[in-house]
Amino acid sequence: MARGYHGSGAGDGSEQVLDLYAYAYLAGGRQRVVESVIISLVERGVVSLRAARLRAVGGEAHPRHPVERALLAVCPRSMRVEEVIEALRDSHEIDEVAGRLVALRLLSSRRRRTTRAGRRRLASAISEGSLPVYVREGPVALAPGSVRYGLLSTRTVPDGLGRRLMRMGKALDDDRADTTGSGPDAGFGCGGGAGGGD
């Protein structure tokens, strides 16, 4: 279950109570927050996720957390889960979660990376057993089913990794071009040896 939402406060973060979505941000950034809010609302019967489509089904009249309300505002009717994730990932409400964590010095201000204090805070919550497993590990921790499939099918290759893979592919293509003799002097071959004649 999601912990209640607590307003931001000042301090070093050691005495501030963090909610489920703050821990999700520390564990996996914006993507993990979006995945966690979807899973939490599905578990509580507020939305359903079937055939990679997300739909509000009732449940709580007023979800308690601003990120939950933002998700329902994005998806008033059935929508592809990938569109909902894309819209919610850059929402003001998730910016506020990040801003609070920066103010508590649990995230770095520039790149929004978890700080040493943030990692300690997350590790402490994990050791207490107070976080759902999906907050720590994402949808891969869910049992096989429509929610796990719907969330995992939307995952894309991270930007940095995508560029790295493209460079590796280009390097492999360049190496292959050098070893196959595909230059202007190379001929074409169609298999070996002499065939039987008439």
C-alpha cells in the first residue's frame, strides 16, 4: 500500500517521512514512479491494465497523492499504457517529488541522481521491509500477468545505452567491411569449387 502523502519540509532528509513515490524515485527515477503509481492504483482497484491499455474503473473517489490524481487526469478513458507513461513521466507532479528530494539532499540538484544520503535512506527502508517489492525492482518483480506485461512492453532502451549500441554496431559494420574484401578490387563469389560439367 502507498503511504500517505506528506508535504515537503526543510532539513537534511534524515527526519522527514518519505512516501512510496519518493522511494520509487530514489530507486529508479521518473520511470519507477510512473510504474509504481500504476501498480498501486491497479492493486487498489482504481484503474485496470489489460491488453496494454489503462482504464479508470472507479474505486477511490479522490486518490490521496498528487501523482495518482495526475495519472487519472491523463487517462480519463481507456488509453494505451505507453501514452499514459509518456505523459505522466514529464508531469509537474513528478517534478514536485524530485524537487522535494533535492531539497532534502537525497537527489542531486543538477542531474537528479540519488545521493549517498538518498541511497542510505532507500537501503534503510528496504531493510525494514516497508516498501513493496515493485518499488525496489520495478514491474519485473510482479507475477506474470497483464500488469507485468503491460508495463514491461513499454520499456525503451535508455538514451545513453542506445547511443552506445549504435556506435558498437557501426564499429562492427566497419570491421566486417574490412575483412570481407568488399573493396573495389574484390570480386563476387558464389560458393566454392568446380561444379560438375556436361
